[in-house]
Amino acid sequence: MSQNQDLFSSLLDDTTTNLDVMAKGPVDVASRLAELEKEQEAISKIDDDQERLKRETILTSKLETLRQTIQSDEKDMAKAVYGMKVLIDGMDKEFQSLVEDSDEEKKLVAEAGQAFEEAKNGLEQAKEYKGFLGLGFGKEGKMREAEQMMKDAENRMEASRRQAESMKRERLMSADIEHTLNIIQVMGQKTIDIMTERTSSIRTQLESIKARKERAFEIKNEASSRATKLVEIVEQLESEVQNEELAIDSFETGTAEHTGQLAKVSKLRSNLLEERGKLKVVQAVLDEKTKSIQEHESHQEAQQKLLSNHQMWIATLKSKLQEDLVKDQSYLEMLKAAADQEIAQNVDTMTDEKNARQMENVAKIIVAS
């Protein structure tokens, strides 16, 4: 097996492996994001700062793993498509080199062409022949001889052309290129089918990511409005607590008024703590949704890019299959169809030439008589 065949076989195996992996479908980004978003929501509710920080670090690692998985998936798909493109280009190049006339075929046609030119020059010289003392003696014989040589040269040219085409066809057929073309054609179509299915899946995921991002924006806006109101409430309570605390000293210790003021301040402080707790929760939701939106935007951009790449790859492979392989396969079909037809034509031509020679001989006999 030649080095080219080894490389071709290796590339064929690698591409087949990549296609088998790709056939499982793209990474389910939408589902993974939904799971991580729930985890993020749970983390935002943890009061212990140390525990929350530890969980956030783990979540960040999971998000990074998801990004790497997506990138790896895209690289595998790109390798499969690139492998198919190289196979198609290589196959077409190999086919074109086989279609080109070989040195032997070129030599065969060239020698016949040279003989034709020599016969043509010989005929011109015969036409210009003046004979002894310019009286034209012997010219008729030279003309007949030159015309016969011209006819023989034309026949040789046609026979050489047919032989060269026959040699080329035999070379193409013996190369077993048709089987390889069919393999690549099937693999190319399989690649397109897989990418078409993946495109549909990616488009569905993209819509899901967009919807979740829009919902995250809605929740963030609601939380933002709620936070604004809570900030106002907290600031108002803080002011009231401060004023009422100052008022405590205006009452005599131990009196009912003093005790009532202390109770009032205690209640205000309790309300303040409650509203601060609400504000903390809302701010946690804001932070969580801000991070969620950023992640969704990042993955939406990545999925949109992946979708565009799939569409571009599909168009590229379709074009390659149509322009290169289909053209090569059509050429092979033409060669097959021409094989029997050419044999029949050669028989007809030989019969016609035989009949023509017989008629010529009859004519010569009639003239001689």
C-alpha cells in the first residue's frame, strides 16, 4: 500500500470516528444551564459567607467545564468537516490526475500527430512537384502515394486517439476509484445529515437560552424595583430609629413614657432588621440574575456562532459533493456508458474502412480496364 493510501485510510478512519461522536448530538447546553442556574439560586440563599464562597467556586468550575465541553464539541465537529473536505479535495485531485493523459498516452497521440504533419508536408511537396525538365512526369504517381500516406496518417491519428482514450479508461477502471468515490459520497451525505440534525437541536437550545435569559431579565427588573422600594423603607426606618433613640433621653427613666419609648424603638429596630433582611435577599437575587444573564448571553453567543458554523459547513460540503464528487462520478458513468458504445463504433469504423478499400480497389480495376 502506498504512502498516499496509508494517509487516506488513516484520515478516513479518523473522520469516521469523529462522525460517530458527532452523531450523538451537540452538548445539551440549555439543560445544563438550567441545572446550574438552580444551583446558583440555592447558593444565593446561603447566609454563611464562607460556605457560599466555597459553593460559588465549585459552580464557577462547573461553568468553565461546560464552556470547555462546548469548545471541544465544536472542535470535534470542525475536525470531522475538515476531514471530509480534505478527503473530497484529495479524491478529486487524485481523480483529475488519473483523467489527465499519461506520458505513454501523450506520446502515442504526439507520434501520430507528427506522422500526420509529415504526410501533410509530403502531399504539399507532391502538389508542387514539376517532374523532369518541369514537364510533370511522375507527378501523378507521387500524388497517389502522398494521398495514401495522408489517408494512412489520418487513420493512425484516429486509431491513436481511440487507443489513448481506451488506455485512460482502463487506467481509471483499474484504479478502483469508483468504490472510494462512493464511500466518500456516503460519508459526505452522512456528515451533512448529522450536521442538519445538530443544527435543529442547536436552534432549539438557542431559543431555550434566549427565553431563560429574557425571564432572568424580567426577574432582575422586578428585583431591582423591589430593591429600590426596600432601600427607601430601610432608610426611612433608620432615620426613625435614630430619632426615636434620641427621644429616649427626654423621658425620665422608669416612667411609663420611658418604657413606652423603649418598646417603640425596639419595634422599629425589629422592623428595620426585617426590611434589611428582605433587602439582602433581593440584592442576592439581583446578583444571581446578573450572573445568570451574563452566562446566558455568553452561551447564547457561543450557540449562535456554532449554529452559523454548522450552516456554513453544510453549505460547503454540499457544494463540494456537488461540484467535485458528483462531477467525478458522472464522468465515470460516462466512461462506463461509452465503453460498449466505443467497441461497437470501432467495429463499425473498421467495417466502413474495409468497405471503402474494397470500393477503391473496384474503382481502380474499372479504370484500368
